[in-house]
Amino acid sequence: MDRQLFERVCNTPGVPGYEGAAQDVVMEVLGASCDEVRRDRLGNVIGLKKATQLPDGAERPARVMLSAHIDEIGMMVKHISDKGFIRFQPVGGLNAQVVVSQRVVIHGRQPVGGVIVPDTRSDRKDKVTPLEDLLIDTGLSKETLYDHVDVGDVITFAPEVELLNDKVYVGRNFDDRIGTYCLLEAMSRLGSTAVDAHAVSSVQEEVGVRGAPVATYAIEPDIGIAIDGSVCWGAYVAEHESLCTIGEGTGIYIMDSLTIGDRRLVRFLFELCERFKIPFQKNIGGGTDASAIQRTKTGALCTTIGAPVRYMHSTVQLCHADDIEATIELLKTFLEHAHELRAETS
């Protein structure tokens, strides 16, 4: 595991619609491993590693699309009060119980630190303050704040990725920077292949899967795999409510809330894991980029895989290095053997 790259991918801010800095990292890394790299109008980064051989009897190599979304949940400045407090608009799915007392960074004319203020009044101690009533305090006067911050500036949570214990990492945005990191590493490790491998770092997934349809329309893949976190059990989540746990392998989606995984593709992924001794878990999870890949234009064989993540959409998401490695190995192995599915003739 390239810890330096992993931290760089996770620590670079990128709220939906403002993913530019994070995509700059992706452009740089994919540029070293792909034959072509481009950024489309919406902000998706698309890399292509061309097939080096053609399967017997095939008129063209199959087009395989791997997609991981680069955007992370965050906020936007909505109002600055006369006392210098900031009200914010969520960008992506936020939970009021999770965000209180968190440190944040406001990306204005220059970065400004702040905290989401807890309501410590005695009559509120057992109540959750609604998101629309929460305030950010920077400690700056209104005049100084206006010099640096304006309505419309985006806000990210401040915590950066850390090694928590042994091989367990904690971070604010493993949904889906783990997927992005796995995508970059898989493309870097990939040698010769009999498919055209398209690597997509998509934008705006957290606000409605907006980037993936645009990229899919341009690529017209025969096969698509979304790379996203696999929700797994932890504190306050019963084991029967989740099929995955951290440290036991990559999660392969059978279905999610928006997509039923193609049976041939899912079984093929199971077989590859068994053949090459890649630890895996079966998963049923939430919606991902797969929903767009599967049903754009003429459609594609599609599913999702990803390392299990505890406490998604919080600032203390947990993941395991072994699961990340298993995900990378499955992606690379799949690209090396995807031609066996003969999806281009389906």
C-alpha cells in the first residue's frame, strides 16, 4: 500500500461541484499509467489504457469502465450573521448528530478554520439540533471574516486520514476516496490486457450520481464496475443488517438500492477471487455509480465492489488496509481476465 498516495488522495478537499484540486491529483497519477487522460466539462477525469491484444474471434476489445467518485460530503456557506457566525447548507447527506462539535475548513479567499458549535444549554443536552439551526464559529470578527469568506464558499471537515491501530485507518471521506485510491493503484499495477480499460474518477455522486452518466455516455462500456465503500456492521448496526465487516476482504455487491448486479459478472468476480485467493465478502448495499453505468445508452454488465467502511458519512470512518489491498488485486485481476466474459458480443 502506497501510504503517501493514499493520504494525498484522502486529504485533498473535494466537495460536490468543487472537486478540481482532488481531480488534479487523479490526473497526475493516471497520466503515468494510462495511454490517454482527459477531463470532461462536468469535471470527470477519464483515463484509458488500451488493449495490447485482441481475443480470438473478437472484432474489437471489450470496453471496461471502472468508476470511483471523487466527491466527499461537505457544506456551503449560506449566511454570515452580524456576530460573525456562519450558517451552512449541506452538500450531500449529513447527519446533525454526527457533525456537532466537529472542526471544519472554509475554503474562501484563503482557508479559514472553524468549529460547528454545540448547543450546551441545560435544556438542550439530550436533544439533537437540526442542521438548519447549527452555526459555525471561526473566532473571527464579522469584518475579518468578510475579508476571507463569502456566501457560496464550500466547507469540508478538517480531520485528515490517520493510522488508528495496526492496519486500521480513520478518515473523513473514505466514501469514496478509498475507491479512488484503489482505482489509481489498480491501473498503475495493470500490465497487458485484452480489454480497453477506462478509469473514471466521477464527480457529484453524493448529490445524485451526476458525473457517472456523462462519462458512461462518452465511453459506452460493455462492462462497468463502480468502486465504492461497502457498508459494514459496527457499533449500533446489527450483524443481520449488514453482510460485511472490516478486515475480511473486499465486498462484492449482489445488488444495491438502485442496481441489481449482473449475475454473470458477479459470479465471475466470485470465481476470480476463489481462483486467485483474493479474500472477498458478498454484499447488499446502498446506491452507487453502477446505477448510471448499467442503464446508460445500450446498457452494460454492471455491479459494485469496494472495501468495507464503518460509519460512512461521518468524520470517523474506519477501513482496513487488507481490504483495500484485496480490492486493488480484484480490480487488476478482473481487468486481466475480463475478456473471458465476451461482453462485447452480448
